[in-house]
Amino acid sequence: EAKALLDRRCGQERSDKDNGNKSQLYDPPALQEYVDRLEASVAKNPVHLVAYLYTMYGAITGGGAAIQKMVQRTFGLKTKEGVQIFELDLKGTNFASGKEVWKELKRILDEDAVDHLSEEEIQLILQEAPTVFEGNNALVATVQKTRAFGKATMDCTRRVGVSLAVAVAIFAAIMYYVQHYSRA
């Protein structure tokens, strides 16, 4: 099933009529737009790659862990089975968690790389970052159109709805008790 998904995501080649290069064709279209934007941006100015690294790895290491916990809570999962997609494979590295990876990458970019970048390059990175962030959000939005997201949303709504109904009932009972028995 994973291979089928990978084949669907990037299984076709396309020819670039302008220069004869071949590249992958990605699905959904937002992913293709993201890849095309990344390639064009970095070709124009390689320092833009720093904005992509910073934004994407921040999302992957921080957001992935947050989403994993949310999915585990929503579905009542006791193990990480079924949510490993949100984890980085850190075997063979000196990192124990995505949080450690992010911390080191952030340190490298914020401290070490800055010493090797001109003020103009730093400004180019800062100008590119919002566009990268918007592209990341567009990719995340494509997930909302999937069957799995719909099912997770319904399950979460049911759980929240039941919890909310219980909370409202408890609140109503307390208010009734306070109003009814506080007069006596």
C-alpha cells in the first residue's frame, strides 16, 4: 500500500519543454506547485534553501510530534503503531528525538550559518520564509480532502461532542444545585 501511495505521489515523469530536463510529477497539485516553487526559487537564489530548511524541518520536527500525540489521543492509541509516519527515523544518528534534531538545526542556522551569510542573503531568506510557510499550509490543507482526515475529524467531533455534552450536563447540575439549595 505504501508503494502504491508513493507511485501515486511521484510515479510519473514529465518533460520540461524549455530545457529538456525531466522531473517527477507529483500529486496532489499543491505538492507539484510546492516542488516547482522550491526548484525555481533555489535556482534563482540558492540561499533560499535555508528558508525551506528552517520552515520545513521546524514543521516536521515540531508539528509531526504534535500531530502524532493528537492522533494517538483522538483514537485512544496506547502504542505508536499507526502513527510512525509522524516520526523521524533517527537510527544511526546521535539524536534521540525530532526535538533534538530541530534544536541542533536551529542552532546551526541561527548561530553558525549567520556568520557565513551577508546581510543581503539574510534578508533574502527572511523575505522567502513567508512564501515557504504559505506553501507548507497549502500542502497541509490538501490532507483535509482525504477520507482519513474526514474519519479522524468525525471521530474527534464525536469524542469532543460527548465530552462537551457531559461537561454541560455537569455544569447544569451544579448550577441547579447552587440555585436550588443556596436559597434554603
